[in-house]
Amino acid sequence: MAKRNNHNDVFLTSAGLKELRDELGALEDQKLPKLVKRVALARSFGDLTENSEYSNAREELAFAEGRVDELKELISRAKLIRSKKKKDVVKLGCKVTVHANRDEHTYEVVGEWEADPGKKKISHNSPLGKALLGKKKGETVEIEAPAGKIVYEIKKIH
């Protein structure tokens, strides 16, 4: 029986997974211990009702603890995107070069947690990502944008 994708899966490249693990390690090993010490020091200043340093330190600690929980959850649900040797169709984890409006762009199709349009990493759930998935070199896709329709022609699948 084929394995189905769970809607809770978090698709990541190996670099994206490493980034999350590095952030988690830095939070647990460095930032949280410093924040715990900061809270303890601020508590020692006395009256907590008028102690803004204590309130700020507690807030920052709570935020960092929340991020640790979020990262652990993401990592536990991570599904590694495996790059296949055969690059005949656009798949999650591949790079694709497209031509649109006299310009050529190369995008990497990644999971939504790793998407970063500034770095040309587009989510497989974005309009362009959805349109490109499963397409072959030479095919075109149309995306409705605020400025009108944009036609992308797939030039290369890396």
C-alpha cells in the first residue's frame, strides 16, 4: 500500500532541517540558560509588581520556550525531501529555471517552512509552486497575479 502524506508533515531539505536543529541547539544551549539567569537576577531586585526588568525577562523567556516547543514539534514532523537523480518533472526539492516576461529565474521548490522568496525558495503550496509541480521542461504555466496573468515557461529542471 502506498504511503500517504499526512497533512501535518513538514517537508524540509536536509539544509532546512539542519537550520532548524541548529536554531534549537542554540536556544537550548545558550539563550535559555542566559534568560533563566536574567529572570533570577531581576527577581532579586525586589518588588515584582513594579519591576519592568523582571517582566521583560519573563516575556523573553516565555517567547524562547515557545520557539523551542515549536522547533521540536516541527522537527518531529519533518519529512526529508529526497533529491531524485531523474529530473524529468518538477518535484518538491528540485530547482527549476523558468522564463517569464523576458526574464529568467531559477527557483527551488521547498516546503512551506523553508520558503523564502528573497532567496528564490518557493513553497510547493504557493500559486507558482502548485502550478509548477508535475510539469516538464518546455511546458508553460499561467499564474494570476495582481498585475495580471504571468506565463512561465519551464526552461530547465535541475
